[in-house]
Amino acid sequence: SLPSCDTFVIGSMDVAEMMMDEDPKSALDTLLTIDRSKLHNKKQFARYSLLLSIAYDKNYVDLKSDTIIAPAVFYYKRYGKIEDKIKTFYYRGRIEMNKMNYDQAMSYFLQAEELIDSSNDYTLTGLVYSAKSYIYLYSYDFERSYDNEFKAAQSFNMVNDTTRYLRSLFNMLHISNSSQDTTKIR
């Protein structure tokens, strides 16, 4: 019965991943139905941990502990696809942001950024730059904040993500107003 259990677990993770953006609540519910004792190797456990962390984040559950994502961080530091590594660093950084530990969050976002050139996932790229922009804004580094938000806007525009693109443009305007430097608007 091991192969059928394996198939169910992997199939459930595939379904959750496909639904993640359109229906994050259903993705989370699907992941929560998986019996973790049926995860048979580090690769499966890492994928489950990453997907569950993403699902909580997309459902506005602000995790403040790395307990859920830790297996993904451990695994994807050494193995896996570039996109999984970037997602892991990004969502690990989000947890630090939730704790308002911005220095630690930035270190994870910088690790994600180091891998961006090897990826074609422009949505993920935009999310990383936008998160960095937020931290720079928080620390009153308006120029870096603006530059990162500009890169986020470019990334979102590449995939025609109009909502995120417009949000980045709005954020750039906010940053410019915050810095009292309206000449910065491009």
C-alpha cells in the first residue's frame, strides 16, 4: 500500500500547489488533510513544509516560528530546483518580517536575490524585491527602497501581473513622498 499512499500524498501536494494562487484556502485545507507520517523522505517533507508555509502566508496567517518551514530550509539549501530555493528563502524571510526581525529577514531575502538571475519566475523575483523595498523603507533608506520597488514593478510587468505592478507603482509613489524627493519619480 506504500505506492498508493505515496501517490495520494504527492497528488495532494500537486493539487495544493496548483490552487495556491487562485484558491489559497482550499490549498491550505488540502495540505492539512495530508498525514505527515506518510511523508517518506526529506524531499517530500521539504516540499510539504514549503507549501504549507506558503499556504499559511497566502491565508494571512503570520507565522512567527520557523518550525514549519525549517525542513524546507534545511533541504533546499543543498538540493532542489532554484525556484524552490528562492521560495524557501523568501518565505523564511517573511517569517522574520512577521517577528519584526528585519535584519534577519533581509539576510534571507538577500540569499533569495543571489539566485534570482538563475530563475525565470518573475512573480517570485518581484516579491523578493518588494520585500527588500519594505525593509529599506522601514530603515529610512529611501533610495534603496525605491530601487528595489522599481525592480519589483519591472518583474511584475514582465508577467502582466497588473495588480502587483500597480501596487509597486503606488509603493514607489509612497516612497518618493516619504523621502520628500518627487524628482525621483521616473
